[in-house]
Amino acid sequence: MVQHEPEISVLGAHLERLQRQHLYRRRETVDSPQGVELVIDGRSFLNFCSNDYLGLANHPQVVEAFQSGVLRYGVGAGASHLISGHSRAHQALEEELADFVGAPRALLFSTGYMANLGAVGALTDRRGTVFEDKLNHASLIDAARLCQASVRRYPHGDLGRLQALLAESAGKKLVLTDGVFSMDGDVAPLSALTELARRHGATLLVDDAHGLGVLGAGGRGSCEIFRQPVASPLILMGTLGKAFGTFGAFVAAAEEVIETLIQHARAYIYTTALPPAVAEATRASLRLVRTEAWRRDLLRERISQFRRGAGELGLRVLDSATAIQPVILGDPDAALAAAAALRQHGILVPAIRPPTVARNASRLRITLSAAHTASHVEHLLDALARLPGLPG
Ligand SMILES: *Cc1c(COP(=O)(O)O)cnc(C)c1O
């Protein structure tokens, strides 16, 4: 057998190459709670890169529910759901989430990433075929790889191509799509996708990480705006770390789907349940999501304000009506320079570069929140107007 040398020196060379190509990623250490202002290294920044779309991550009622959850249940869940980690808090949250999205049942997962891995793995196998929009979130891409099914990717939103691919494959068919695409902010055509899935005997899994809580008068997300019930052939995956401001995720579907996940989803079975206090906090945030529609109204106002202003500046924004508002700059270096210049103005906006997006589609990815005020958005627009080298 050939013996290989440890390859740590190769890793070092690879990391240096990433640095030279300006593709090296670094973390920021935040000293404040999540909110529209973040404190980093003693300096306060205006935050336009959070997924806390409704301003619930540090809401007093959510914090209080978390604290009383800890007093009642302690911190750790202690085990997986199937052993002894499934608490009354988890059970109650699952029932409330199912009721919220109008599904027969919901099943909690520890993260959205794991929910996608678990659901895709449980619903197909190596004889099946998984269909993916090219712009799907990495967790959906990884889920299909892990389950070893054949994978067919269709160009973003190209339903004609999807139809052709569905027609030419046999066996179990599972179509995966983001509800709101995480880098472009556009919405998947769920009515047409559901119809296509139905016609070809396929199942449709919608990952609504960025739609749930935000879209629709009731906050029920992409399914609400397309009036699609969470019923066969559609399965919904929602995350709790974004608009809900807490942590975790769930899959909502028909009874048999949920029972299948409990039996077969490895990312459900072989992991510790999320802390019960997080479930209690999420129950509080779900109540706010349901009852405080004014948060969605405010967010919509900020989105319109930003789009109006960006249009006046001649910025290249995408056709997004959601909280995700990318400004396309093209070159990765241009995106990096713009993000650095905004940071100088005390504004945090991430530069999104390859491999997350195509090389010529590097961008600033601005995310808006109901917690932003009109003057926060004005401040951002002023700073964008002063960026060197931008059109406008
Ligand atoms: C954030 C995100 C996930 C992952 O959810 P986590 O709970 O953060 O693991 C999955 N899909 C999409 C589209 C996302 O944006």
C-alpha cells in the first residue's frame, strides 16, 4: 500500500492561494446582541447583513420565554428526539407550527441544513432522481449528493427544462427548490412547480428559509403568496433562525411523510434534539409572527424605500420583492472594495463572491429588517451613492 505524507503543507499553499485571489473568508466577532446595530471591536455598525427580518432575535418576549424555558427544562435536551430528548416544549411547538402553516404535521430538526439532508435522504434513494434549480441553497445541493440519487439541475426558474427532465426519468422523483432564492431574493413559481410535480408523479420540497414569517399577509411564506396548501405533492421546510429570530428548523407535510422522516431521516435520528428552551423561545416568536403583521408591513416599506433609492442611483439591483436586495457589481474585487468602503462608513454589508455566486455576478447582498428605520435605509443609500466606481 502506498503511504502518503501528511498534506498539511498543501493546505497552507491552498489557503495562500485563496488569500491572493481575495476569496479568503474571515469571521467577525460580535459583542452585542443581534439587532440593526452590531458592536464589533468596540465600534458600532449599522447591520444590513442579518436574517433577523422581523427584529425578533432579541425581542423581550422571546428572551423571556427562553429564560423561563431554561428554568423549567434546563439547558441541554440530553438526547435525540427518539431516545429521551423530545420534550413537551418541542411537541407543543411542532403542533403550533403545523397549525400555522396549515399542514397535518410538523417535525422539528436542529438546523435547516440538517432538515434538508434528513428529508431528502428519507424521501429518495440511489434509484431515485432529484431535480434542483441551479440557484438552490447549498444545503439542498449537499442533500442530493449525500442521498446518492441521480441529480438533474435545471437553469434557474426554467420550468420547460424541468418538465423535459421530469418526463425522461423514471423511479422516485423529488424536485427541490428554494421558496425565496437566498442570493437573488426572487421567489420560485410555486403554483407551476406544484402542478408540474403533480403531473409527473414527483414530490416537491420547498425550502422557505427566507420566505417564512416574511411573505404573505399572514407570514406563511411563499406557499401563502401562491395559495399553495402544504399538502401532497408539496412538502415545506422552514427555518427558525431567520425571521423567527431563534434557531432550528422544521418540515411540514402529510402524516405519512412526517412518520417516514421519523423512521428514516438520519439527520433527525442521530442527533441531539435542540434545547427545549429554544423551542419555548420559538413558540413566543411564532406568536409574534402570527399577531404582529405590522412587522411585515414595515419591512415592505423599507424594501420599497431601498428599491426606489437604488433605482434613482442607477444601481444594478435584481428583481426581488423580498428582504434580500443584491446589488450586482460583477467582479469579486469590486464587490470586496465596495463592502470595505461601506464598512468605513460604519455599515455592514457582505460581499458575496464565488463559489457562492458566479464569478461575474459578485455582489453586495443587502438584507433589510422590520427593525430598520427609514433613516437607517437613507443612510445606506447615501453611503452607496458615495461609493467610487458605481454607476449613478
Ligand atoms: C439559511 C438557510 C438554510 C439553513 O438553515 P439553518 O437553520 O441556518 O441551517 C437552508 N436553506 C436556505 C435557503 C437558507 O437560506
